[in-house]
Amino acid sequence: MRRARLRAPVAGLSVIAVVVVVLSACGSSGGDGTTASGASTGAGTTASSSEKAVKMALVLPCGSSDPWCNQGYNAAQKLKSEGAVDLRVTTSAPQDTAGASQVIRQYAQSGEDLVIAYSTWPDATNPVGEKFPDVNFATFGIKPTKNVALFDEPIYQGAYLAGMLAGGITKSNVISGAAGQDVPLCHAEMQAFEAGAKRTNPKVKQLTTYLGDWNDVAKSQQAINGQISQGSDVVLACGGAQANGMIQAIKQHNVSGFGYVSDQSSSAPKNIVGTVIYDPYPYLKKMAEDTTAGTFQPAKTYSFGLKEGGVKLQLNPQYSAAEIPPKVKTEMEKVQQEIMDGSFEVPYVPTGNGS
Amino acid sequence: MDWSAIFGGSGLTVLFSSAILLAMPTALAALGETVAERAGVLNLGLEGMMLSGAMGAFLGAYYTDSPVVGALCGVTVGVLVGALMAFLSVTLKTEQVINGIAIVLFAQGITAFLFEKLFGGSEQPTIPDIPDLKIPLLGDIPGVGKVLFDQNALLYASGVIAVGVWLLLMRTRFGLSIRAVGESPQAADAAAVNVSRIRWRALLICGGMAGLGGTVLVIGNLNLFQPNVTAGRGWVAIALVIFGRWNPLLVFGGTFLFGFTDALQVQVRAVSGGTSTDVPYELFQALPYLITLAVLVIATVFARRSAQPSALGIPFRKEASR
């Protein structure tokens, strides 16, 4: 037993050491098998497919099959396949400021040209940006800094169009929305959905729930069940877990819903009317180009709305056409055109009620 | 705000069904934790066991298209992680708190990693739904029937297993050994109880229950997996064990109180929700924790003695070996 007692702490420590090593490998994954272990994978690597390719790192807050992260991941992969970037990806990065900041810092340290912090992470990104003035960063937020650019969030424009359809589809005159957190992206999306619905159906009432959690699918599903029990028959989600919860809830109760960010039609072909698609591809492409040209700094907010292909409402061809009144659909298409040619602007309400 | 929408007949049915779905995974894990802690092992790895179980269940059901196989996989994976905890904490006698936290971090990393490797870049994979099983006659009772007797088969099984664990811990010789080992391992050892073996088994049961909790979450409720799908339920379960004063019935009841409050706050916000959030939703979100904390404080103040197993968290070493 004495030997066992001596051995025990050593064995425990070595187990923990193994765990830490495995974890640091797990923090990063994705198709490229790249690691986020910082200096060790440092600036010396010259695996570039072309000399001009921008070394881009993508930090995702979720797995790459999550509706939100899937779009960022695929856009970056597309850019990579075009030879525009050398790509390194971290999926399921810690969502908290300190944790995210660490991953972003490791990429900045290891000699990336452009680090994309693909979440609302200004608090995590800006301090790193100050420390690495030569590296370009991009994230979501309110105000760009010298080298931290921003993605704008035009999802609300698509949500307005979705709302117009929802106003026509609803039979109960109750629609609803479920969002992870009350962040500007979701708030504006929910507001625009309601405004759009009221345009085609002034009697519509919208129930909106902010869950306070981006991960909890079960609770999102229960919240949406609750909304449906209150009569809601068209649901919009904002957030990956919320979208996944919505899919289950609308299938179970056979009501309609709109997908979030990446096309979710195939998950519930009978229930998904369409998806408000957010496509970061034009953003990433422009950011990479600006990095090559040296015009990235001073950083700005990159903006690609409905007109520029950053967002669109993609209808699900399998959704029963009989459910959407033709008049409403025509009107929606008219408004879509008006947004594109600039004669109509969807009100952007990132906080409060906007009135 | 229309309160009858929540507490009216159909509102209540929704509320209780929702509470059961939200509470069951946590309740199962909490029962498992009760067994482990009554045996004297503070298992902080519960969240990791649930998450691993959830992933095992998902993969099993995904690749075989059979929820039954999925459920078995979920429980098995939970038991395996329980065995890891037992090996570290009982066989190697290393610090239990650190083992537990390491297991959670490990599970979060490995499940996210595997999921990414298997499904990365593709659309959200899902598993087939299992239909609700309505029990004849009982399921027709107004109100209660819909809530209790018109759920999916896995929830019934969970209920039966929960009762089984209670019986096992409080009414059998093996349960007595578990409790003895947690209170006074020296005395139990003197009475020829093999302390290590009992603690090993308690941790295997704990792992299995946590795995079952993860399984119930994934199969028959969500039908999908995503990294961190358990969303902290394991930690809540550990707190609820303390709340329930290590008594399986109180723990089980406490979990449903928590689940009910959680469902209630979700429901209140669903019903009242305009797009504006006049009352901060963070406040509602804190409600289940506040109520549980209040009950915990009251229970502790009124309790005549501490219910915590005396040997909780202390590795057992035979005196004779010195």
C-alpha cells in the first residue's frame, strides 16, 4: 500500500496533464486539423497554397454544424478553395470573454494576417487588437477600432420580409420569436419580424422570448412550446440552440417557422416556410482583399445588406404554397425590390421599441 | 398580463409537461450523485458524465436508427465515465474535486471534438423521434393524465429507475453499505465491508444515472446533439443534492421544484412577451436559482443536524496499511 500511496498523486497529475493536452487539441478542430496552441505552431509555418494567400484564422463560438457557425465555416472554406486564404479554424471556442480572447490572442501571436472572431466578441477582440497592431481582426459589435473591423448585421432586413409572409400565413394572428440573448442582432431581427408582419396583417400580435442562453436547446424548445400553446403558429428563431429547439417544436405541433442563418428547410420540410440566410462570404472576401491591399486599417464596419447578398430570404420549395396568400407573397417581393433599389429602408431597432 | 393563460386548465398542462421534460434529466443525474455522495465520493464530474451520455445516446441512435440502442449506449458511456472517476478517486485516491473538474473539461472537449470530426461542416444531424406512449385509462384522466401518462416511454422508464435507485439506497443491504461507507468508512471496514468496492459500484451507478439523464435529454426530447447540449444541468444537479440534504426523495422532489420554477419563468415570458423587455429577462432567468437557494437556506436553518455524509470527499485508506 505504501507504494500505491506514493504513486497516487503522480498518477493523478499525469492524468490531468493528459487531459490538458487532449483538451488543447480539442479546442480546435474542423476540417483543417489546425491547432490553436499558439506560439508552437508559430509564424514559421509556410504551408501557403499560393504566395499571395491571406493567412486567415476563423474563431467560431459553436460547432460547425450549428446554423450560425455553419455559414461562417462554409464561407471561409469557399474562400480557401478559391485560393484566396490560408485557413485555420477553431470551432466551439469558449464563449466567454476571457476564453475567447485567449484563442484570438494565440492566432494573433502565431502570425495570422486576419483573425475573424465570429461572434459578438468586441470585449474579447479589442484588447488583443491593441497588443497586435499589425494584425487585422474582425468581429461583431458596435464600434470598429483601428484594426478591429466589424460585420454589420443585416439579418433584420430578411426578417422583415419573413414577417410579411408570417402575417399572411398566421391563422391565429399570433406569431412568436425566440432568441438566445437580447443582443442587437436578435433584437433587430425580432423587431423587424413584427414590423413586417404588422404590415401585411395589422391584427398580428407577436410573443418574443429572450432565453438568456445560447446553448440550451431543451429550454428553447419549451419556450417555443409555450408560445405555441398561446396560439402562435409562425415562429422565428435567433440563435443556434433556439433554431434547433424551434425545429423540434414546430414539427411536434405542426406549425410554421423560419430558419435561422443557414438553410434549415431539410430539417422540417413541411414546416419551414423559408430561412433568413446570413452569408458572411462577401464580408470575408472583402476583408481578405483589403488585408492584401493594405487598406484594412483604419478598420471599418463592413456592410452587405439584402442588395449586396449578405442576407436573403430563401423560401423552402417544399413548403405548401397554398399556405402563403399570393397577394402577400407579391407584396413581399415588391418590398424586397424596394429594399434593393433603396426606396424603402427597413427600420433598424437594435434596442428598445424603436418608437 | 393574462395569468389565466398560465394557470388555466390547458396552461397548467403545458406547464407541468414542460416541467417534467426540463426536470427529468437533472433529476436522474441528481439521484446518481446522491448515491455517489452517500458513499463518500464528491463527484463533480456529473456534468461531464451527462454530456458524454448524451453524446453516446445520440451516436448510438444516429448510427442504428434505434432509440433503444441509443439509450443503452448513453447509459453505457455514462457508466464508463463513472468508472474513470472511480479509478481516479477510489483506486488511485487522488483529489476528488480535481478529478471531477478534469472529467467535465475532458468530456466537454472530447464530445465537441468528436462531434466536429463526425459532422463538422454539414447540416445539423438529427435522430428519429420516439412517439408518445399514452397509457390507456390513466392517460384519459383530465389534466393529470396528459401530464403523467401521455409521455414517451423513456420518461416512464426513468421514473421506474428513479424509484429503483431510491429503494436500492434506502431499503437494501447494499444501500446500507453505501451509506455506511459514506458516514464512517473505518467502521464499515471493521465490519468487513469492502469500502473501495462499494465506492466503485456507487460511482458506476452514478455514471449510469448521469448517462441516462443525458440520454433522456437527447432521445425523445431534442432528437439532436450539439456541443454542450446539457448546458450546465450537471452542476445544477450537484447543487440540488445538497438542497435535498442527500435524501433521494427530497433530491428528486427538489429537482422538480426547480424544473417547475424554470418552466414557469419560461412560460411567463412566453405569454407576456412583447418585443420589448420591460422587466429584465435576466431576473426571470434567476428565479429558479433564487427559489431553490431560499429553500436551501430555510432547510439548513431548520435542520437539526447536518445531513452531509461525514466522509464526503475524503479518500479512504486502510489504517492497517500504515
